[in-house]
Amino acid sequence: MNTTTTTTKKMITITMSERGPVKIDPEQWPVIASAEEHDGQVECQANTLWRIKVREHADGRRLVYGWQDRGNGGQHAGYRGTYAGFLLDQFQADHEHREAELEAATIRAIRRVAGVIGAEHLGAECIADLPAREI
């Protein structure tokens, strides 16, 4: 018996702010920080959802993105969600300076995403969720 198994990677598309959308394999880009909120007592009844996520690839690149969009509770017919995203490329400085530059760029990108989606407080929560750095 000859059987063939086909597996397809689960890809997600992320809307970017200063370039076209990107598709990634979420297994290759794990979430390292996130913050979310909804406008209801329970998420499944919320009219609006807000999310910010930071993903990091093994090669050092980071994606910072977020959105404000309709929840399962519904929105008016003309409602349009708001999306933002930034890709942070590898930094070429030595390790110590690279880490500091990447951290600063990540925080700036989180604050920019939070501003676009109108959820500055979520930006602060997402920054607080970043991996702690030993000093």
C-alpha cells in the first residue's frame, strides 16, 4: 500500500504599516509579548477587540503588530477595523549594542501600533510583557 501524507503549514497574514502584508509560519515566529482587551464582560460578546503582539524569529527579526477589529458582538454595517505592523530587521552592532537597539526599536514599534489602534494603555501592557533583561 502506498500512502502519501500531505501536511500544510498554517500561515498567518499580518498587515503592515509601511509595506505590503507579510505571511509567516507562526511556529517559526513565536509570540514573545502580547496584550489584548475587549469591550464587554466576556470576549465572545464583545463588539470591539484590541490586540498587540510581538513575535521573534530565531534569526533575530521581530514583528510588532496589532489591530482594533469587530468582535462577535458585532458592529455597524460600515465599520472598518484598524491594523498596524512593523518588521524590525536584524541589527548589525555587537551583541550588547544590538540587544539595546532591538529593545528600543521594539518599544517604539509597540507604541506606534498602540497609537494607530487607539489603545495606548495596551502598548504599556505589551512592553511590560516583553522578556526581562538582566542588568
